[in-house]
Amino acid sequence: MKTSKIKGRRENFGIKDLMFIISMANLLVYVLSVFGNTNLSLALALIPEKVLQGEVWRIISYIFIPPTFNPFFFVLVIYFYVFIGRELERYWGTFKFNIYYFTGVAIISLVSMVFNVPVTSVSNLNMSLFLAYAILNSEHIVYLFMIIPVKMKYLAIVMSTIIVYDFINAGFWQLRIVVLAPIINLLIFFVPRFIKNTSSGVKARKRTQEFESKVLKFKKEDSFIHKCYICGKTDRSDENMEFRYCSKCNGHYEYCNDHIFDHEHK
């Protein structure tokens, strides 16, 4: 009961439908840039030199830069990331999803400021959302271009290949760190989960093996041909012992050598 209350209070701190809100901001910037003939992307980009000059909004404002200015791909990408964001929020809850997203933003901003590398896109951060969803729902089928059915795990391979390609072709090592920054976020969230699941799996297999070993041992101990009616000794518990039936007892009573001549006849 207490755990449920704590979770409920935590949810109140999160921004619900975060990806939809960010996508609407992307749309606004897109419209103003295309139809207003203004270069808002330049004003929103994370440029360390500008931040140090007092334009501190750039630390966060770059997440509102549209992923592309091609109208068809803009709609497609925005729709897809709203879908991914809502699914992750439904799976994790609002609070945890907010933590995941803004941790990624914080890592990118920190790397950018430390290594003096401008950031004009959050495509890799959005890819980390995609990869997170693919890890949680690898068999889920999405329709590429609204037509082609593809499992998430295969799209994740494509996305990972793109990240590797960007890393190789980044040129400067500082840019390569920026490319990998969102992946750090992915590792922070999923490596502990992987270790926990692996540990649980190992423990479960160990318990299963111990149980099967005990069952096998029980079967071996319980499997016998001869058993002494008096002491319960069997040919399994004492392989060197001899057993005989008593001809004077009324019935099939079997005794070990210690009791064949030392028992009351039935």
C-alpha cells in the first residue's frame, strides 16, 4: 500500500505526454522557420560559446529543433516518436520516462559544454528512445511508411548501424563522444536490468538443478529390489547385504542376513 502511494506521488512530478509536447514545439519551430522565413534552429542550437555569453536557454532549447525540414519525413518522424514516447511512458510510468529523457538531455548538454561541441539535433537521443522501446518490445511489429510490416528488433539493428556509421564518420573524437552520449543513457537504464535478470536467471537455473538433483537422488534411494521387513535396509542402502524370504512366515516377508534368523514369524 505504501509503495503504491509513493509511486502515485512520484507520477505527479512528471510531465505527462512529454513527447507529444516536445513534438508540438518541433511543429511550431518548423512552421515559423518555413513560413516565417526565420532561422530559429540557429537560435535554439546548443552552442557552448553562446551559453557562456549568457544564452543559457540553449542548454535545453535544442530539443525543440525539428528532426528534419522535409514535410513528409517530418510528419512521419514526429508521429513515430510520439508513438514511442507514449508507449515507453505507458510501460515505465510518467516519472521514469521523464527521468530517462531528461537524463539523456543532461548527458548531451554536459558533453557538449565540456568538449565545446555544438549540438543542432537530438536525433541520437530520439534513437535511444527507439532502442529502449525495441529492447522492451523486440517482437512488436510496426508498419514502415504505413505499409511495410517490420519487427522492432530489426529496426533496432538498422538504428544501431546508423549510430555506428555516425560515430565512424564523425571525424573529431569530441564529435564521436557526442554521438555516443545518448547511448550512455541507454546503458545506465538497461545494464542494471540486464544484470538483475541474468542473476535471477542463474539463480533460477541453480534452484532447478538442485531440485532435479534431489529428485534424482530420491529416486535412486527409493529404487530397490530387496528390503528387510524389520530394519528397512535395502539392497540400495547396503549393496553387500544379502536378503532372503522366510519360508516359515505366512506371506512374502523378506529379511536381511541380520534378521533372517532373528525375527518373530508372521
